[in-house]
Amino acid sequence: AFSLRPRISLRKGEYEGESNSYTKVKLSLDGRYTYQKLTVLPEIAYAYKKNDKVHPIFNETKEENSLEMRLLMSYAAPFGLDDWSAQMLLSYSYGDVTIDFYDTEALTTGLFMVYSF
């Protein structure tokens, strides 16, 4: 079985410090593929975030373009272990901000054994 799900979201964050308040638009596409015991869940997302006011220290309005890519794979009942699954996660994210101090980049990997009860 295979499925794709596009999503769009609009988020408004309001905080006491107006330079921390923001508007964020996110576009994403995630999928799901299942074949016997294997499930693959890829996701890709792009987001644009703009803060409402000028940052008081950097004297600039913060704007961010970010990209996220994620892949989760799950294999049910490995080695005949009922109620268990083996999972692998690979994720990359990048955020380019007009104020360089806030730029981000991350690579995440993981191997998991998950028990369901």
C-alpha cells in the first residue's frame, strides 16, 4: 500500500516580546509505503517564518527559510519477536536566517527497537 499526503499550515506565534512573535507558513509532503513487514515513511517540508518586529539586539527583522527531510523505516517482528519492531531514522534539516546567529543545520540518525503492548 502506498499513500502521499500534502499539507499546508499557517502558524501565528504571539509572545510578550514582539520581536519574538512570528508568522510561519509550512508546506510538506509525506508518504507511506507498506509491504509485508516493512513500512517506509518519507517526509519533506519547506517553511518560511517572519518575525513581526525588528530584533532589539541585531536591529534587523528575523526571517527564516527552512528545509526538512526525514526518512523512518520500520520492520515488524524482527527475528520472530512478536510485538517488537526495528526502526531506523535519518533526518536532515537546514535553516537559513537573515540574522546569521540563528542559522541551523542538523543531521540526525537513530536505530531503535520498539515494543508495543
